Amino acid sequence: MKIQYKTSNTLLGFLAFIFRKEKYLEMAVNHSMAINLRAPDIKAAFEAGSYPKPTWRDEALLSEREHYRELSKSFYFSLLKSISLAAVAIAVGFFVGKINFEMSLSISKIVAFLGAFLATWGALIQFSPVEESYCKETLHENIHAFMAIILFVPGAIMAFIGTLL
């Protein structure tokens, strides 16, 4: 039996996660099987036709749907928490008189604020863990780490630049 499963590209997996749920789920199932087939004993059983069991795809799809829910929860709840923290910061700024309706917005303040927002969102994603596998290479784990990095790093850089402008 020819092995037809490949690991998925994290960026493409992330885009599928955001825009095409069913495509993401299919990628995640195939990615998990490709990881399993790295083990010599499982690969030998696969080539002999005794692995996987007939219901494996349905079971894997159920598992990946749960991982999708966890990843979505981490992504969107972290966004909601970041918006809440930003709203609190703005309210405190109004309360202490540092922000008012007559003040002009400078590019440095906007860059610093957006940077802090993105860095906070990325950090909160990282602090809302998803279920870990034994190999720590599943698609949802890769995407979870990727989301944290692509939000936190540019956000931190923007925050630093904004404070220096």
C-alpha cells in the first residue's frame, strides 16, 4: 500500500482554519496520519494493510473537530480578552485625564497601541493552551504556536517602535 499522507504547511493550515473549516479538518486528519506513519512499526502495519482500522477516519475527524473547537476558543476568546483589556486601558486613560476628545492622535501612539494590542492577543493565545499530543506536532498544536508568534512578535516590535517615535 502506497503512503499518501503528508504533513501540512502551518501557514496554509492557519488560513484554512480561518477561512475554510472543512478543508482545515481534512488537512488535520491527513497531517495526524502522516505523523503516525513516521513510526516504523505503524508504517510496517500500514504497508501490510493491517493499519488503520476501518473506522479511523471517522474517529480522527471527531477528534480534529474537538481540536478545532479548542483552537477557535483560544483564538477568539483571546481576541475578546484583548479588546476588553484595551477598553479598560482607554477608560482608565479618560479617567485620569490622559485621553480626551480634543487630543490629536499621533502615529506613534497608534502604532504603540496597536502593537500592544497584538502582543497582548498573541500572549493570551499562548496562555490558553490546547490539548497536547504525545509528539507535540499535530496541526492544531502547530497552528496554536504559529498564531501566538505571528501576533506577539510584530505586536512587540510595533509597541517598541511606537514608544520610540
